[in-house]
Amino acid sequence: MMEEEEFEFADDLEAILHLTPEVQLAIEQVFPSQDPLDKVDFNAVEYINTLFPTEQSLANIDDVVNKIRLKIRRLDDNIRTVVRGQTNVGQDGRQVKEITRDIKQLDHAKRHLTTSITTLNHLHMLAGGVDSLEAMTRKRQYGEVANLLQGVVNVLEHFHKYMGIPQIRQLSERVKAAQSELGTQILADFEEAFPSQGSKRPGGPSNVLRDACLVANVLDPRIKQEIIKKFIRQQLSEYLVLFQENQDVAWLDKIDRRYAWIKRQLVDYEEKYGRMFPEEWCMTERIAVEFCHVTRAELSKVMRTRAKEIEVKLLLFAIQRTTNFESLLAKRFTGCTLTDAPVKKRPESPLDPSNPFLEDDQGGDEGTQKDDKDDDLAKPRKPKAPDNPFHGIISKCFEPHLYVYIESQDKNLGELIDRFVADFRAQGPPKVATDEGGAVLPSCADLFVYYKKCMVQCSQLSTGEPMIALTTIFQKFLREYAWKILSGNLPKSSSNTGVLTISSLLKEKEGSETAKFTVDELCLICSILSTAEYCLATTQQLEEKLKEKVDKILVERINLTGEMDTFSTVISNSIQLLVQDLDAACDPALTAMSKMPWQNVEHVGDQSPYVTSIIMHIKQNVPIIRDNLASTRKYFTQFCIKFTNSFIPKFINHLFRCKPISMVGAEQLLLDTHSLKTVLLDLPSIGSQVLRKAPASYTKIVVKGMTRAEMILKVVMAPHEPPVVFVDNYIKLLADGNPETFQKILDMKGLKRGEQSSMLELFRQRLPTPPSGADGGPSLSFSAPTPEQESSRIRKLEKLIKRL
């Protein structure tokens, strides 16, 4: 502490006493002196060399130091006496300045002496340290050398600016020589204790080698690396002999023995040599990592040689055992000796467990320790831990051979699809419904569960190109499932339609006629539709999971949009079949309606038989479809909308064929139309105990279409005299500027051709002029009456009929 304070004081004093050459010359003239300490260009090294010209003269260093310290005390006393004396006598300023010069000169001397003493101490420590270091090295006293070497190196750093002095440079060279000798000597000691060739020396480690490791920490890092390399090579020498490529235990079916050997070896190392190496060297992990590198190279070599012998079960067995061992390494070691840092993965949120790709990928590894390979392979394994730094350190060698696994999955999935086809033909449509009421083919769940197992297995093997290849296989069999299981089993619609005559309509009773598709066929169509919807949603989840597991640079190559479109097509085709079936069932009734002699109807009664027939078919089909599509409500709504969009235009077309029509006949048709409109509005919930309001979009379609039919009949009922009033009422009620439609109305009224020609000419004249810039052609946009207004009019008509 005193030396540090002296150095600080000397530095401060030097900063203050920076004199110009003229002042220094004046001081020398006033106070001439031959003492080297008084010189401005004082050199501490030269002064020390003068005091100690040889190494033997260093023996008197203590005497010299004491003399210098005595001189410093005397100078301090003189300064103190002079200062006090000058203060007491109150000399003038000139005398004070002279004293100040003396003080400055003395302070210079003190600073130089302090620097000289510190440097002499360091030099003494360095010279003695080097001598001791050389002696200890020869005696292999590594424990003492470890502490001394670091101190010598630290002291030598103080002399970097003095390397031009031969003695200092010589000491530095001796330190380097000692370090080099220590490195060579320690390596030789390890080579003698653990020879590269032959069997290793029996017995535990020596304290000498333990201390030598401490010395290696101070030496060049290459010495430490060489020690580690040679020791690990010696530890694994037996492994290379036992598991040579030509040995039976080197093949994949005995891969467990490799991992059992390293486990025993690591236990043996911990017992014998665990305390020999410093803990920060992580020797146990280094041995394990080097074992992994060697094993990966050896397995790659033997698999290239015997590639034709690799079977998928053998490959998966070897991969499973290897990944289990990598997981064990992650539990035991931190991976600090590896260059690759572990990659973090975002946590996944809990999802619906009803879908195999929405389940939390968790599961035990209880089955992985069993001896039965098939049992192990049959169980889906937990995906690799994302923070396992050892993942792939060995198992990467299997990636070039994963084509065996991909080809196997191609074959297995092909057999699975064939089994699904055979089971469907043998067992028929499934009778099992989901919790929500819809029937889903059980084969689709089996397919996606198998897909999940394959995806998890492959992601453990590789997240690169093999995952892309597996995705291609998935796409292939998703399409095959859609074609062979779903589309291939849809019932074929018959082209033969029954003929419903007027007499049969008058005689038919409710329930005496069935739809073209049987109840089982309707259930099958609904089941295929529900299955396609399940496959569509699950395929989307499959795509998301594949993108999560594949390498980021390959994510864009995962695209199952085509397969999802295929299932969407199956859904559309299924809905279209249901619509066509109910639509075709209603066709005979509509045909009979158009063939009835409406001009001969004398009174208005209840709804006509053809209406009863249509309602009967609706009540037969719709409840079955609704119950079987309970889990896919949106598709039932689509069915209702598509049926309505198909039935109403067809009904209107058949309505135009009813000609001629009397006033009473038109009133009966208007009543029938209202009955059909009421049934169609109630279509989504018809026959259901739970009354549910129909969707607004559906109601709008029914109201718009059936209101048009009612307006047609009202125009027919209106008198055609005077013609101008009739034409204006038509334009107001129908808002249709198409002459063909007006022509059909005239045909329904039974007007003669001459009357129709004048009416058509008047119609063209009465059409509103289209706005400027509008497309030419007859088009009107009159607002139709509201449903409430039409209901009120229908009720008035019904009351009128009752009075008659």
C-alpha cells in the first residue's frame, strides 16, 4: 500500500514539476550536483545496473535498499527543517522559491527511488520464480508449479517495456522454455500412463497427473486439448476393436450393446478418473460426445456396406434405441462441449383431443425398454424434445436410409386403403354415429391416427427431405381415400323416373310411394358427407402439424390444398345427390300438376294431391338427412338452399305449362302454391321435435321464389280487359320485362293468337324506358310485395273460397 501511495504521489508530482529546459539549466547552475538522482534524464534501469552490475551483486540488494530509504528519510527531514525555518524567519519570496526548487529536486529523487525499488522487487521475484520453476519442473512438482507459473507470468508482464535489456529478455526466454518443457513433459507423462498402443496401465490415477492438469490450464490451450484428445482416444480404443465393421455385434440388430458398453465405460471412468481431471473440463461429457461421433461414423460405414440387408423394422428399432440414448445424454449432460446450441420451440396451446392431430403430443416411453421390437414400433413415441442438444448426434446417420421407411409406409398405406375397401364391402355402411349425431366412417379415424404415428416417427428420424417425401405419400393416399372409400361408395342415381298420372295421384295415400334412394342409401350419403368434412378439417390440421415439424426452409413445400379441395368436392357431390334425389322424387308430382285440366276445375278445395305427394316426399327425406347431418349443420343448410334453388324454378316452369287455366283453377293453384311455400319455409325443421328458426338466407330465397309464383297466378286471375290495365298490373306485380314470360302468361289465360299479338305490342309500348347508359333489353326492378302483405292476401283468398 505504501509503495502504491508513493507511486501516486510521484505521478502527481511529475505532472506539477514539469520544468522547461531553461529552468533546469538555472537549477543546475545554482545547485550543481554530480548525483545521478538529480539529473533530469534520470534512467532507473541504468541506475540499477550501476548498483548491481552482476547477478552476484544482487545479494547486497537489502543493504542498498536500506541506504536509499535512509537517504529518503534524511531528505524528508531536511525539507521539513528548511520549510519550518523559512516559515519561522519569514524570508522573502526569493528565498521561498529557492526552497521550492530544493523540494522539487528532492521529490524527483524520491519518485525515482520508489520506481527503482518496485522494479527491483519485481526483478527479484522474477529471477527467483524462474529458478524455482525450473527446479520444480525437473522434479515434477506440478502442484507447486501450477501456482508459481501463473505468478511468474503475471510478474513478467510488468517487464514488457524493458525487453530490450538483455537480462530481462533472458529471463523471459527462460520462462517460455520452462512452459514448453512443462507441456512436453506433461504430455509424455500422460502418454506413459495411458499409452495409445496396447492395454492401459492398471490402477487408479496418480496425484501427479491430477496436478499436471492444473498446470495444463495455465499453459497453451493446445496442451489441454492434446491431453483430452489422447485420453479419450485411449478410453475408446477398446470400443473400436469390439465393434469393428466385420464383427457380428456391429450390425443394427445389436445396437443396444454399443450403448450398454459406453454406459459401463462412463461409470468406470467416474470411479477411476473422475477426480483426476478438473471439473470444468467436462471429461465425462467429452467421452460421451466422442463416442457419439465415432458411433455415427461406424454405423454409416456398416450401413453403406450392408444396405441391402436393412429392413424397415430393423431400421426403426435401431433409430428408436439411438434416439432413446440421445435423450438419456440430454438428461445427464448439459451439452456445453457441443458447438451447436439447442433450439427453443414455442409452447403449444391445448387443443381438441377428438382429432389425432389436435392431441397434445405427450406420451410415456414405457414401452421403449421392452425386448419385443414389434411392440416398441407399434406404439407412437413422444416427439423429440426440442431442447435436446444431442438430438441427431448419432441418429443423423440413418437419414440416407430413410427411403426404406418411406417405401414401407407407401406399401402399408396402400394395404390399409385396400383393407378399408374390403371392410366396407363386407360390413356395409356404418351404423355408429358420433356424439353429435352424424355418422362418420371409422376408417377415416384409423387413417389419420396412422398418419400421426408416421409423422411423429419420421420427425424423430429427420425434419428434412424425408418429411417432404412422407408428405407426398400422405397426399397420395388422402386422394385415394377420397376416391375409393368416399366417392367410390356414393350411391348411383337412377335415370328411370316413375310416371305419376292424375288417377294415381287421386288414389295415392300418404306413405304409399318411396323416394329413389332407400333410407340406408340416404344415411350412407350423409355418412360419406360427414366423413369428408372430418377429413377436410383433419387434413388442415395435418398440414399445420407437418409445417411445425419440418425444417423452416422446407415449410413452403408442405401444401395439402389439393387434397382439401378433393374432400370439398366429395361434400358438394354428396349434397348434390341428396338434392337430386328429393328433386327427382317431386318431379312426377310436378308433371301431374302440369297435365291436370285446370280449365275444368269448378270449385276450390283443399290442397291438390300433387302437393300432398311433394310434402310426403319432403317429410320422408328431410328428417333423415337432418338427423344424419346433425354434426355438420352448415351442410344441411346448404342442402336446403340447393334444393330450394332447384325446386322453385322447376315449379314455376311447370306452372307455366298449366294452360289454359280458369279463374277457379288459378285460385286452386294459388292455394297450392301457398301450401308449398309454407312447407318450404318450414323445411329445415320439418318433422323435428325441436323447433328451430330457419336461417335468414334460406328464408329469403323461399320468399322471393314462391312470391314470384304467387304473382304469376294473380296476374292470370286478373281480367285482361281493358288491356292497358292488365299490362300495367303485370308489370307492377311481376316486374319482368321479358316478352317470353308475358307470352306464357297469355297462354295460361287461354287467349287467342290475335289477342296475344295486340297484347304483346301493348306490353312493349308500356315498358318503362331504361335509364340512359343502361344495357338495352327488357329489365325491370319493381319491388315485390312483402311476405306479410302476401300472407294477408292469401288469407283473404282462403276466406273467399270458404264462402263459395
